[in-house]
Amino acid sequence: MQKNPYIPMPVDLVKIVTEVTTKDIKTFRFSFVNKEDAENFKYLPGQFGELSIFGKGESPIGIASSPTQEGYIEFTVQKAGVVTSALHDLEEGARMGVRGPLGNSWPIDYLEGKNVVIVGGGFAFTTLRSMINYMIHEGNRSRFGNITVVYGAREPGLLIYKDELAAWEKRDDIDMYVTVDKGDEAWTGREGFVPTVCKEVGPSSENAVTIICGPPIMIRFTLPVFFELGFSKENIYTSLEMRMKCGIGKCGRCNVGEKYVCKDGPVFSLAELDKLTPEY
Amino acid sequence: MEKRLIKKDALSGIINKLSEQMLVYAPVKDEDNVLFKVLEKGMEPLADYSNTRNAPKNFFFPKTETMMRYMRTERGIELSGEGEGAPEMVLFGVRPCDARSFILLDKVFDQEKYKDPYYIDKREKTTIISLACVHPPYSTCFCTSVGGHPMSSEGADVVLTDLGDKYLAEFVTPKGEKLLEKMGDLSKADDAAEATKEELSKKSEEAITSHVAGREIKPWLDENFEHPFWDTIHQSCLACGTCTYLCPTCHCFDISDEVKGSDGKRIRTWDSCMYWLFTKETSGHNPRTSQKQRWRQRLMHKFKYFVDNFDAIACVGCGRCVMYCPVNIDIRKIVNDISKL
Ligand SMILES: Cc1cc2nc3c(=O)[nH]c(=O)nc-3n(C[C@H](O)[C@H](O)[C@H](O)COP(=O)(O)OP(=O)(O)OC[C@H]3O[C@@H](n4cnc5c(N)ncnc54)[C@H](O)[C@@H]3O)c2cc1C
Ligand code: SF4
Ligand code: SF4
Ligand code: FES
């Protein structure tokens, strides 16, 4: 029999980083207990996993680390309900489970040779961070053209991955535009909403693809900016969220039209979304 | 394909003999209901009943099923078992529509990339003997409109057809032929039996008087996710879920954890797209907030999405949802109304 896809692989929680001042978003680093699980867990940026806590349940969470970071996987999780709260209560050293990798990924093959514009808002930056780390890895950087990143949060304290943002800012092979809706006394960076900043940056749509993740309202106001810049719906990708259980297209919960977000998504181009029923 | 004849009065003995060698589920009378039960000594399997109220999908996809067990250890909570393996068994007396539903469920649970081991294990270890509907039992039967036939062998390993004084037994799959070895000496079927069956098959098809425009509405569904028609079907719906629980092809489920002391298990239970919680996210966002959206989902899933994905309608025309909906919502009427738009 094939390996049971419902059985979580045991992992150890090796590191916890509290990302935001409100303390409800943390990044969890796991290492696999079994060597063969670590080897079998081959993923690409954009995929997700089911984090499993026995006695509580499971939650689908985007993989925040990049496959180029070997020896561990990371997830950035907001404390929301039963499972995510239980996760937030865990301490380093705890053992739990992960299923995956699940779903499709950002369209890596398609992005190859193209300029890539990454737009993120709030903590929905997780699989975008995976994508950035993947692209700027020395073995991969030459496969992609210019990389432009616009990332925003409501206030400075809510920006996640601050150390990495700072490190990326220092590089000359990636253009970073980090912004907050409203700064504080200590903030010396950019102020302004993501759509506005995108407009100011005005990336060329020539041989370029945008991938965008964030709160629905940010996406709604940002898309017109990219249409105006000449990006076609084929060249804008996003990741959908639907309530999930099985993660493998069986439980019938996460469909948008004839597609199951868990199995056929979560990544879709706007052109693909146009063909689906507008129910998500 | 092996074909045999079984004398009418011998059938019950043969099935009972099988039940001495392996687990046999058969339709038996239970007060006013007919239910599939484990056949035990002295029980009489029914061969001329209409159909069971509950679809036999629960044999492969139980209402509640343990997926794994775990227990508290020093290290935390760890896996202690993966659910039980299924026994070899025979499912006797399944109606052709329900046998066909297994083929549709296979398309969901037995895919190339992701296989559902719980379903597949039981399915593989079960041999299905179906009873052709020589006389389709209900006025609500509409199998012929959705790709089925009252005497279809699809999904069955052995098909029994009532020829009057005897049964024609067709052993359609290797699994069925293996069962033949356990059924003792049976006389070979002659051409006359085959001819009678052909005749009965035509008659049974004609006896299905309920017709729906199954495939015909697909182009309309493709184009009309938004349409005033969707406001007209759900008003009286109680969102009770009866239609989905009784449906042989509905396969939605929930996964949850149950803990007692230091032991726990992860279980799956049937769920229903007719419930508002089904798609509700923790943030409060819910893509399907109204019963209108949920009814559209149910119909679209059966007559469009499943067709898009698997080139088959996810309804076998058993009529259960029509018979048992407490407010008489009739999926046949809905489909036919759509065909007239
Ligand atoms: C593809 C995908 C990627 C995601 N990535 C992230 C991420 O990187 N970080 C993050 O914090 N959150 C992410 N989410 C949302 C996250 O899954 C939910 O917040 C989480 O499941 C809530 O679980 P809970 O047990 O705490 O809540 P409860 O309300 O107690 O549990 C309800 C159960 O319903 C399901 N569920 C509820 N809401 C959602 C939802 N929005 N999406 C999917 N299933 C849900 C889960 O099975 C969950 O266990 C993602 C969701 C999807 C679909
Ligand atoms: S939709 Fe109704 S008629 Fe069709 S298979 Fe399901 S229960 Fe039977
Ligand atoms: S059985 Fe009838 S009332 Fe109940 S959910 Fe189905 S359509 Fe609605
Ligand atoms: S989560 Fe079960 S089908 Fe997508």
C-alpha cells in the first residue's frame, strides 16, 4: 500500500520566533524526527503543509521556509482558533506532526527568465518569503530576471521577518520597497499603502510576472495598478485560502467550482480564477 | 466471463454457506426497514426487496471512522496505530445504482496521486453481488437519465438477474470469479437464459418512467453560476443534510480529534455541504453564507463539477434524496426546470 497521506510525520519544534509586537504571529521551525521523512519532504515555494497537533487537530499553513534552506522547515502562524492557539502555547523541544507538502507551488518554471514582482501585505507574506529566499539563493539567482518586492504592513511592529528584510535591503540583486500604512517615532522607512507604493515603483510589465498575497482589500486596490502597468491576467498570480480538512482533494470542503484549492491550488493566475466560479 | 444458473430456492443456502466462510452483509428485514446486516445463522437474506434507505457507501466510507490512534508519552503525544485493516467480505444484494456509485466514489478516493487507504482497503477486500432491477422498485428511480441502467453490472463483481424460477449469475470481474469457487457446483448458463435477460433488460429500462435532463443541463450550468433561477430552489430547504447523508455518491467528510485520558484518536465523520459551518473559516469569512449558495453547490457538484473532473454525473438516480427530503425538494424537478430555461 502507498504511504497513508493522512498520517502526520513526527517533527520537533526547534525554534520559535515571535514576529510582531502583538505577539500573535510566530514563526515555528521544525526538524523531522525521521531521516527518510526529511528526504521525502521535497517542496517548492507556494506549497503548504497540514500542521498536526494530536488531540487538537490540523491546520493548513503555507510553508515559509525555502527548499534551499536545508535541514528544517518553517511556518509562520497567526493565533486564530483551536489548533493555532495550541501551537502558540508550545515551547521549543515539543514534538508534533506535519503532513505535506501539499498543493501546487508558485509557477517556478514559468517565472524562469522573467522579471518577478512580489507584492505582499501583512502576514500573508509567508510563501512569498519562501519564494524570495528561493530565487536569491546563489544556485538559483541567475535563473530569474529582476526581482522587485513591495511589502507592507499596517504599522512597523506588524512587519514580519524584519532581520531578513534588512538583509535583503542591503543586496543589490533585489529591489526592496518596504512600507507601513502609518509609521511611529522610530520608523525611518517608507509610509504609504501597498497599492500606492506599487504605483510609485511602477514595475515594467515587459517580460514580468507579479505574484501577490495579502488581505482581500489590499489585493482589490493593488490589481488595478498592475493592470494599468500592462500586466495581463495570465501574468498575475495569487494564492487562495479556503477552509480545509484533508488537503488532498477528498473531503470536498475547499472547492472553488470544479477545482479543489488544496490539490489544484492554492496558487492560481487571475486568468485561471476568471474561469472559476467567484465563490471564495 | 463465467455465467451460471442458480435455482431460486437454492440462493439463500448458497449465500448462507458463504457466510460461514467469510463476513457477508446482506439485506435483511428489521421491523419495517430493510438493512444490510452481517448474515448470521438462521437469518434470511432478502433477494426481492426494493432498496435500503441508507446507501451502502458506509461499507467503504463509514459514517464515523478511526483514522489513527495516539497516546501521551514522555515525549509528548505520539502515534500508536493507523486504524484497523478491513476483513475480506461479501456485500450481497446491492442494487445496480448503488453498485455504480462505488465506481464514482473510486474516482475521488482512488486517484493516482492521492489514494485514500481507508476506503481502498475495504473496497479491495469486498466482493459485491448485485441484484439487477428486473422490476425497478420505485417511481422515483431515474438511473437511466444519469448514465446507469436498472440491470447494469457496473461496480458489481457478480450480478444476479431474476429469470422467474432461477437466477442468472454473471461473474463479471476476477474477484467475482474467485467467489464462484466458493459457491459450489452451479450449472452453466445456456443461451436461453442470456436471451431472457436481454428481454428483461429492455423491459426494465422501459419501466423507468422518471426521466431527467442529466447531461443536457451541463452547458447551462457552465454559463449560469449567476442566474435568478438559483433564488427559486432553496427557500424551503431546512439544511438538514438528509439528502447528502442518504446519497450514495456524496463523499464530504470532517476530520476531528477525540481524547479520553491519555489516549486519543483522529476520526473522520460524514459532513455535508448543506451546512453553513462547512466552509466557515476561523476569521469568520464564509464563501457560502446562504442556503442558496449551498444548494447551488450541491447541484453544481453533481451535474457540472464532477462532470468536468471525471466525465460522469455524481448522481446515480437512486431517488433517495427525492423520497426522504422532509420538505419534498425534488432534484429531478430542479434539473428538468433548468433544462427548460
Ligand atoms: C493554503 C492555506 C495556507 C494558509 N497559510 C497560513 C499561514 O501561512 N499562516 C497562518 O497563520 N494561517 C494560514 N492559513 C489559515 C489557517 O489555516 C487557519 O487560520 C487555521 O486553519 C485556523 O485553524 P484553528 O484550528 O486555529 O481554528 P479553528 O477555527 O479552531 O479550527 C477550524 C478548523 O477549520 C479549518 N480552517 C479554519 N479556517 C481556515 C482557513 N482560513 N483556511 C483553511 N482551513 C481553515 C482548519 O481545519 C481548522 O483546524 C492558511 C490557509 C490555507 C488554506
Ligand atoms: S442525488 Fe439523490 S437521486 Fe442522485 S444519487 Fe444522490 S440521493 Fe440518489
Ligand atoms: S433533505 Fe431537503 S431539506 Fe434537507 S438539506 Fe436536503 S434539500 Fe434541504
Ligand atoms: S481540503 Fe479536503 S478537498 Fe480540499
